Amino acid sequence: MITPNAQLATRRAGLSSPRRPGQRMSRTELADAVNIALDRLYPGRDLTAQYVDHRWVGKLERGESRWPSEERRAALRLALDAASDADLDLYSPRRSSSGIPDAVDRQQVAQSGSHPDLLPTGSLLQLEHCAPALSSGDVHRTISVPTGQHFPGALIDVEVYPAVDDGRVLATIPPRGTQRGWRRSVQRRLILGRVDTLDRAGVFALDSRQADRHLIEAGRDAHLLIPRAYQLDAITTGIIWAVTSLDLSLLLDDARLDAARAAASPYRHLTRSAASHDIAEDLDSVSRLWMGSAFCADHIRRHSHVLSDVPVYWTREQRGEEASTWLLFRHKLRYLRDTAERFQSSSQPMTRMFCLPPHTIAASSMSERILLLLAMALMESVGIHTAVTDDPEYTALPGLVMDKKRAIMATWIRGDDVWHVDVTDHPRTVAAYRDALGDVLAHSVTASDTPGGRLRHLADHLNLDWHWLQGRCADLGQYGFAGLAEPRSRLLSLDGVDQACRFIGTMP
């Protein structure tokens, strides 16, 4: 089980670039510092085989390598001013594929009933708190969906059954489970099949409302066929986390949200407006996000006729929680497709730009970082190029759509209001925004001529394993997420996340 080395990534991000004043040390610059340290520490030795590059640093930060050679570890400690290997979260686990250290006697593990971790550290569902009870003797459980900066937190009912994996996952539903109250469950519920062997453990899931379609009756027991693509990992639990959190809030606020939108209708005729939280005081934070996002999308549509050139976009999302709205809000996918279609005949591509500082990435779970990548893959899939800066100074920019002469401002994330919108052709203001976005585009950390190249660079920046991610997206793109996390709210859709997965999975 691979766990990203956030400790090492954070330490690198805390150092200044020796070549680019005011910016953070890159992986390439750290690799160069390690090579210089090797020469200083071992003068007179031929260290050609020990020299490293940015790919080696990337493997360390993604957790693919935890115990480089003694010489490289010493040079890395010197380059990062670390007192010990532990300060860089380096260790020699000697773990097998099951996650059990080789030093542990396997027979003792089997006799004690202990099991390897069911989910990677980066996953967002807190199954580890329930893992001791996930057995055929205790079927009905509840798992926690944690809170976020906007997400309220929730509980999901689960039923856990033993399963086998012989190329397909079959969970055995004993007679006492054949009444299957989950067929009409109002509460969101997952039906889990647990595959548990000495060398491998895994949990595979189905939304309870989809489970009947996969059910196979056989004798006294029934068997539930679960697609292998629906294994719970950092991708699938991230989508379940986002869908559950958004769905719950939007359903609870459905009537109030309609009333708040009616109260906001007079603002639609204004070029400039800002709505305080008073207009949505009865709504929770997710519903306010939806309202702000929908208003800003409409504002940009209403005023896009003032743009004479192909526009560039500045997008304020920095966390997977925020980026999941692109994947799941129905109106955002429609807006994305509409704006891409309008300029598809132009020889100049549209570009959406993001600011993803190292400290924000280091503070995000693997699932949240995957949600960010999927959101940007969705944009690439409709022909919109993406660019990323890691300079935290750009976090203060408002949401922007602009050409050479005008800027449309539309901010709904990390602002003091539900939304803040404006349109300006003031030369000084437009020039300042144009210079800022030009600098981001010129120094994008994901720069490449192809969508695949940009997304691979993004995966590297987010400390994600691109090859694993592409394989999982290929599997999930074939099935779609409806069988795993079907939304109940009319305001949500899985079309965006399904499209993003298919795009990544079919990429050369």
C-alpha cells in the first residue's frame, strides 16, 4: 500500500528556489541539491550511479520509494537540513503486497484474526474505525463521512458480507439477509463485499438501490455480483464523500434554496452585485456554494457578449472539496460545455488557470487531490487547456473571465459574500489582471503541448501515481459511478466525473 510522503513534500515546499526568487524549490532543484550534496559528502568517489533527477524526487514524495541508498539518504538530509531519516518520513518497511511487515509471522496474523488495512491512508471514508466489526457476524454498520471546509459530514449505513474474488466479486447474502430491507432504504446505504485472504484484503461496494440488479439467487444463500471496479480506494471513497455531502445538504435545503433563488432574482439585471450571507441565512454552506456558483455561471453567460477574443479563465478552487462541484453540480457541466462549444472553431484554445500552492496540496488527502485532477481532466476533455501556478500570491485573485480589453469577475469560493460579480473595461485593472494571468501561463508547472502531458505533470505536482490513476479511471469509466454513488438530488449529476474518468482512461 503506497502512502504519499507529505512530510518530505512539505519540507521541500518550505524552501526557497535558488533560481527563481520568491518561488518554492522545485523537484528538479531538489534533485540538483542532492547531487551537489553527494559530491560534498563523498569526495573522490565515483557517484555516477547515485545521481538523481526530478523523477526520483517524485517517487519519494508519492511514497513509491521509502528507503533509498545510504548515500542518497545522507545527501537528501543535507539538502533539506534534516537531522534524521525520520524527519523526512523515510523508513525501511520491507512490506509485502498485503501491507503486513515481513517481520510479522503470517500464521500469528491469521490466528489472531487481524487484517491488513482495508483502505489506503488517502481515502476519505473512515472505515478504519469500523474495521474490527466488518465481519460476517456483524453485518449492519455505520461509517462516517468526515466534514470538510464546507461539507457538513454525514453517516452512511452499510451492510457487510463475506465475498470471494475469482475474477469477479461475489458476496454471499445469508438467509437472514435475504429480506433485504435496503431495497427501499431512504437513508443512503452501501452494500459491501469483503474479500479477505492472508495476502490480500479489499472491500467492494454497491449503492443499495443498485444492488438488486446485481443479485443472483442460488439455493439458500443469494450472491451479490459487485463490479471489481467498485473497490473502495482513494478514488471511489472520494466520490462517495463528495456525492454524499453535496446530496444531503441540497436535499435538506431544497425548498429553502428555491426561496433564496427567488429573492436573488433582482440581482440578475445588475452588472455589478454582491450578495451577503443574509440572502441565504437559512441555507447551509453547501447550498450557499451551489447558489453562488449558479449565479456566477449565469452572470458570465449574460455578459460574455462583451468579449471579442477567446477568453482566459482564472479559477479559485484549490481543494478537492471545492473542485468536486465541477464534477457533480449539474449546471457547472452544462456551463463548461456551453463555453467550450462557443469558441471551439477558434485556432486559439481557451485556458483555465488554477493556483495550487504546495502547502495546500500537502494539507489535502489523496482523495481530495484526485478530485482536483479529475475536475481539470473534465475541462481538458471538452477542449479547454489547464494551467497551474504554485505561487501562493495569486490566491487573492478573484474569479475571472477576460480577453484583451475586458474582464468579467465572478467570485463564489473563499469570499466574504455568497457571490461578488462585476464587469470592467478599466485599462489599468484589465492590464493588471492580464499581466498576472500571462505570468501564470508562462510559468505553468503543468505546461505541455498535449492534454495528457498537462495531466501527467499535474499528477506529479499533486503527488499522485499517474499510471495507477489511469488504470483505475479506465475501469471506472467503463462502469460509471451510478452503481456506487447515485445522487438523489435533481441538482447533481455523475456525468462530469464519468466523462473525466473515461477521458483519462482512454488517453494514450
